[in-house]
Amino acid sequence: EPDKALMWRGPMLTKILKIFFEDTLWDPELDYLLIDLPPGTGDVAMDIKTFSPDAKMVIVTTPHESASLVAIKAGYAARQLGQDLLGVIENMAYYEIAGTRHYIFGKDGGKAVAKKLGIPVIGEIPIAQPQSGHHSVFADTEPNGLIYLSIARKIMRSFDL
């Protein structure tokens, strides 16, 4: 139901991941599969490593110091699991009005995470409302759409070794 929280314990999440990885017939032409994990560390991150041993990780944070600290821990946890870290994305990096950037959640949280983990920042995404009329999808001609395309290209290039 729309107003109810989905509250699952670790074993339930593991079962869903098993279905997702082992019981789903994926198109053989599939090149990339992106999985948005909950913040931090825990069962899901460990299960991903079990189901997909060669999975790579992109760390996403906001500029806020608290979020950055959690992102750093997630990065170190991924390393403990033997996962490659591709880079950091800073979401909600700033809000731009008339060419002036306003850092309403702090500044450079993504850079702090990247420096601590020794990986690159692969994108900074500003707060913006899509002009496409959709609540969360940016057209590839919009500024944020171009940022998302740039990030996607950087991630794809990291697989073309």
C-alpha cells in the first residue's frame, strides 16, 4: 500500500536477491545491471557479493558530513568484501539560481569521500526539477540529464579495460 513502509529483515532481503539473481531470466544482451542499495553496510551489501562476486560499486553521498561518513564506511565495507570501487557521486550537491550555486546541504562531501577512499568523483548532481514533466526523469537535453549521461559514460568506460 502506498502509505505503508516495507519492513523486511535480512533473510527476507536475501530471499528476494536470490530470486533476482538466480531465478530471473535476464536478457543475454544485458550489459549492465545497476542495483540501488540502502545506505551503509549490512546484509544486502554482503549478499550482493555472494550473488555477484565481480560486482563493482559506486558510492553515492550527499554533501552533508553525516552522509559522507556513512558513505566512507560503505566504501571500506565494500573493500573488505573485495569489491572494486569505481568512484563517488555527490547527489544534491547544490541548488542553482540565476547562475549562482547555493550549497544548502554543505559542500564537497563527495570530494571528502573520494579522497578518503582514494577514488575519483565521477559526478556532482545538483538539485533540480525535471523539465520533462515527469517527477524524476530528466530529458537528455536538460542540464541534469546531461550530467546523468556523463556519469553513465564514465561508469561504462570503467568496464572497458
